[in-house]
Amino acid sequence: MMPNTKPAVLFLCTHNAGRSQMAMGFFKHLAGDQADVYSGGSEPADEINPAAVAAMAEKGIDITTELPQRWTTDMLEAVDVVITMGCGDSCPVLPRRHYEEWILADPAGHSLEAIRPIRDEIEQRVCTLLGQLALSAEPGD
């Protein structure tokens, strides 16, 4: 049996309701089955930010079936790269993982108009990350 050689990424933010969900949506859409992706939060919200869902829908990406969840040790152990977005000390750190902090505005409580620039910056950063992982962006249209 072949070992899993696909790269795996975990997107973390505090509530797992906006930034990390949008990042996971773009990553899944662009990487397809070339990589595994997870998202989690240190204090998960009850639901995904509806404006984030709407912002992603404008890009043709449906994140309505995702639910905010707490990150787990299993998630951490399964990934090569951990992207944190504003969770500070509440984000876990494990040795031998590549960590990157993305400084992004928190979309919580903001309108769709205010979230669009955050979404667009996340999309650019995900495309850069795909390049760093030597994956091709193949939108699953």
C-alpha cells in the first residue's frame, strides 16, 4: 500500500465561521483531490457567517454544508501546513509542521460588501499557497 503523499493543510481561526471556512472552500475548489484540507477553530461558532457563505457563492463555491468545528489533535497530526488567522495563543502548535499566520480582518458582523475584499485576499493567498505546495490550481467548475 502506498503512503499518503498528498500534502495536507489545516486552516485555523477562532470561530471557524468565516476566514478559515472561506480558505478551505477556495483550497478544495482549486486543489481538488491533489491535497487534503481541514479547517477548525478554538471557539467554534454555531454557524458559518451567512455573509461569508454569500461572498463565496459569488465565486461559485458552495460552503453551506460546512459546520464550524473545534480543531482536533488528529487534524493537526494529519497535516503538513497549518495556516492560522487571528487565533493567537489559542491556536495549537506542534513540532515539524509548517506554520503561517495570515493577518486578515475578521469578517464577523460585517456586510457582504465589507467581506468581499477579505474573501479576495484569501483567494490570492490560497493560490500562492498552492504554488508553494507545487500544486496546480484547477478550479473544479
